[in-house]
Amino acid sequence: MEQKIIERAAEIISATRLNCVLALIDLDGYPSATTKTVSKADGIKWMTFCTGNNKIKMINQCDHASVCFTSSDPLYNITLVGKIEVITDLEIKKEMWYIRLLCPTNKIVASWINCHCICQ
């Protein structure tokens, strides 16, 4: 049964660009949760997000993360934990982009930061 649940969770996450809650530890050691859109995912193995400097400071201090996906129709709650890292390589960042992340001139902004969460 557990393997079927894992496979179904991977299908849900990979099927569409989902919103989720990304939870990190803030600079004072408290939990901090933010709604994010997954830019790319490989099932429950890994996923990427775009974020700003405040979250980067948190990740640099503590690389532990939790990601939670929920829905009421169909009903599900998928919570994953793992390590998160900051992607700074522009070529890799280009692979993670999707249309909502383009600036008004339709160019990728090099200063925007992608994070890669490897779920355990």
C-alpha cells in the first residue's frame, strides 16, 4: 500500500504546476511558511521554486525544508521533507523557468533565484 501512495503522490506533483507551502527555519530559529509554485518536479524526488533574498538567507543558515501540497477536490495532503539548496548557475535556472517568471520584456532575470528541494 505504501508504494501505491508514493506513486500516486509523485503523479499528482508531476502532473501540473502546483501551489504548495514551503516551510523553512527563519534567521531567528522559528518556522516560516510561504506559498510557492513548483517550477519543475520529478515526482517526490525533487522540485524547484523561485524565491527572493530573504528565503536565500534562511536556506544558507539551515538547509532543512518541508513542502506541503493540499487539495479539497480531490482530497489529498502530501507533505515532504528534505534538504534545499540555492541554484545560481544561469543555465540550470533557465531550465527551471516557466512563463509566469518572465519579466515584462520576456527575458529571464539573472538575479532571480531558484531553489532545488531534494526530498528524503
